[in-house]
Amino acid sequence: MKRRTLLGGMSALSLAACTHAPPLAPAPPTAAATPRRGSALAHRLARQLDRGINFGNMLDAPTEGAWGLRVEESFLDLVGERGFTSAVRLPVRWSNHASTDAAARIDPAFFARVDHVVDSLLSRGCTVLLNMHHYRELDGGKPDAGEIPVDPSVVQPRFLAMWDQIAQRYAQRGERLIFEPYNEPHAALEPHWNRLLAAAVARIRISNPQRVLMVGPTMWNNALRLSELRLPEDENLIVTVHHYEPFDFTHQGAEWNEPRLPLGLDCCDARQLGRIVAPLEMARQWREQHGYPVVVGEFGAYGKAPAEARRRYLTAMRREMEQRQLPWMYWELAAGFGVYDPAARAFRSEVFEPLFRR
């Protein structure tokens, strides 16, 4: 589930103070006008991510299982060449499995666990998007329950140190493994994101000179902030946006949202359809202007929405994304937004049918 606080249907920027990290080494220059265009490889892999699924609330929890889900072998068997999708986004909370100093040495046992999941997915023919998820202090937030806090001075250096290790660890995997440096930058990270992104890309390129990377704008990867995204001088990039509008519909009844949104809202009238279409059209126009592929890396409706309204919302989302040739990845497999009910061991028809039926 999307564990963040939002207000009034739009992302509320946190008032938390910026992280007081020491200055980083100068980042590579960024291009205000983005003179390069996405490579053929980036465009091809973006298409391979289409109709993908997020393995959310598993390895992105403070510890695997803390949010009620683990990466089960039965989940792995749902995807790949014989499954309902061949593209998986794998959110991982590396920050709680690394030393608290600037070196951020990642726990070998946790690395081995991620190895198993990544390699199992790749062996099934999946295209895999491996990211860094929920490093709360990087955004100026407080650690989640069960998460070890770190000194503010090492928050950003740890981010880069973890990517040094992740990039080296998976450098020999094939092209179907894509890296995503960070999920949904927001709040205190916003003024620093273009610089920090460029630094992360430069560090990854030391061991992975051609690896395709997925990057996104601030405000939780909101299409509204695409105009402020400054891409590094790199052609092997895919750009992502996340899209949960109309928010009062998609997050109705979500327990983590303050204030909690009321239940029973229907979808999709003309006003709601406008809120669905507008960010997607922004993403399409940005892609046409800049020449980089754009993927809708997250979207979804929480399971407390009325089932038939949820079906109509997902039908509209799929139609509008596909009309604009925007590949998409649904949030998520088996939790509150999930396409699959792990207790019943069956797909939820109101999610599966509008999205994954041909």
C-alpha cells in the first residue's frame, strides 16, 4: 500500500527540515533542455515493462513480513513467461539492512535474499525493475516502526554508498534487469533531487556503463513535476511517473491517510475522468518533447473502493494509458491494492479483468 500522508487529493509537501548532509562531490552536469534522447535499448525495455506488476509491501517493508507479506514462491510462479505478466517492479528498503554509518554496508544475508528473488524472476523470463524504496530519512521524514535511525550527516552519503554496492552486485546480470535509483522523491529531498540523481547515475555507471535506469520527478514522481526534472547526460534512461488521481477515489478508506477519506465514492464521472487524463497527457507531451520513454510505474485503487467502481476506474486507466502508448505497472500484487488474493489464492476479478484480460 502507499504508506504516505497526503491531503486534499494532491501530495502534501512535508514541512520537515532538510537533511543536513555534508556537501557531495560535484555531480556531472545536467542538461536543462535534455539534448539527448532515449536510446533504442531504453525504449525497448520500457515496452517490456508494459502491463507489469509491483511486488509491493514485501521487501519494501522495514523487514520482510512486517507488513503481512513475504515474497512467496507461489507469487513468483504467477509471473514470467507462463504467468499473467512478464514484468515485475521489485521495491526494496535497502536502508534498514545496511550499517548506519556513511559506508552503509549492506547485510550479506539480505543481499542473498534479494539475489534469490531477482534471479528467480529473471529465470522465469521477467523484465525486472529493482529499486530503492522507503528510505524515509532521505526525504526528511521519520523512520518507520521497526526501522533504525541514522545520523542526518550520513543520510545522503549512505544513499550513494548503497548504490555503489547494489550496482556492483548485479553488474553481470543481463539487460532485463533495470535499476531505479529512488522511489518517489519528495519533501526535503525536492531541492536536491536533480543533483543527487546525477551523482547516483554517475556512481552506477562505474560498474554498469550501459544498464538502463529508471528515474522520475519529485512530488512522489508526479507528472506535474516533469518540467523540473533535469536528466543527466545519459541516453539509457526511462522516465517514470506515478498516478493515483482521483485521489479521493483511489485512496478512500486508506488507514494511513490523514484525514481518512470517506468510503462509497463512485467512479468515473466527467470530472474524475479529467483528473485521470490530465497527468497522462502531461506525460505523453513530455515524452514527445524530450524523446525519452515514459512508464507509469505505479497506479491503483485501494480495495475498500466499491468493486464495480474500481473496475470502471481501472478500465478507464488502462484505456487512457494505452491510447497514449504509456507502458504501465500496477500497484500491487497481493496487499490492499492487490490484483491477487493470497488467502483465497485467486485473482480479484475487479482488478484482474479490466487490466490483464486481453
